[in-house]
Amino acid sequence: MARRSIWNGAISFGMVVIPVKLYPATDSKDINFVNLHSTCENRIRQPRYCPHHEATVESGEIIRAYEYAKDQYIKMADSDFDDLPVPSRHTINITQFVDLASVDPIFYDKSYSLEPQEIGVKPFYLLKQSLESSGRVAIAKVSIRQKENVCLLRPFEQGLMMETMHFPDEVRGMNELNLPEEEAEFTKQEMDMAATLIDQLTGEFDPSLYRDEYRVALEQVIEAKLTRCWPGAHPSNRNAPLRNRWRRNQ
């Protein structure tokens, strides 16, 4: 099934404008569980509940609001979000180019794939090849889902990847940890031994060598329980997604 874009806009730097679409670049493979009532084994629901009316509220009856003091709210309309005078709402505005090594991974948040719209194919790949040949990445700002983000654009496989980034005040760093004021001292023999071990384990990063062993083991437990409950169960039943994921991990 074709992926659905979550944002349409353009990459902009200087006089260059590249129309693009934005797609989530990763999928969570976590195994999700539901809560059952122990006496009847029916699924426990979590309704939207209004304590004032003691009733479940439909989604169409819900509005957003900002709590400026305890139990004091300012109601927000959709137009309040849509009419914000922020240039990055429809534009990935590149502000500078930097060496990738100068960006610490702690700032990375989420990954998104960029796809050029038809009229933007040539400048899209001109930007990609320029980044590859220079060894640099682009730093920009973009607004997605009612939040402005600093982001990083970098070449990835046949296209461009966009990494949204944390702002500096969102990074907690090491200040709250109880760390020694001075680093420990080591002998030359200890340093040589550590360097030898690092050399032995050094190589090119191959992501295909890694998999979520915990998830695979948990799927095996669920598969065994499923087989005991339905000995002749076929992958076409409602558990097929789990079974298919399990086969792909073999």
C-alpha cells in the first residue's frame, strides 16, 4: 500500500524552492497489548469521559484549550493554529549547511522521508548530490503538526532524509547526574588493552546484523499460545500480521 504524506510544502534556501512531500521514515514494531476484564475476559475500553455530566463524550464534542491556571482555560479554534504567521508552516527553510560530525546524535528526534513533487525533481537531486559531494548536511526549520522544529536534511539512499531535532532546552545532558569531578587515570597497559579491543571490533556499520531479540522471543511465546488455543490456526486469521512478522525474522 502506498504511503500517505503527512505534510506538503517546499524546501527553500536562497532563491531555490523545491516542492516536496513528507513521509514518516520509520515504523514501530512494538507488540501492543490490550486490557481484559479478568472475570469475563472482555476488552476494557477507555472512553472519553466528562465527570461534570457523568457521560461519555463523542469526538465531535471535544475542543482544544490551554490551561493558563488551575481549572482556567482559553478555548482554541482551528483557525488559531492555521493562521499563525510562521513561515515554516509550509516551507523547510534551510538556514545553514554544516558538517554532519558537528551535530551530536542526542539532538535527533524523528526521521522522515522527503519525496520531490513533479516540478521539483531536478533541484531536489541537485541538492542531494551537492550535499553528498560537499560532505555536509542542511539545518532548517519546519512546522509539523502544530510544532515548529529545527531539522536536518541529509542524503539517504536514493533520496533525502529529514531528521527533526530537539531544541537545546529540551536536552537534559549530564548536569543532573552524580558524576566524578575528575576523570580516572589509567596506565599505558590498560589504555593499550582497550585500544586493541576497540580495533578488533571495528568495522562498517551493517544494520542488517541487528534485530529486536526481545520482540522476537515475545512473538514466539504468543505464537505458542496461539497454536495451543487454535491447533489448526491458519495465517489468514486475525493474527496474520504477527505470524507474517515472525516469518520475516527467520
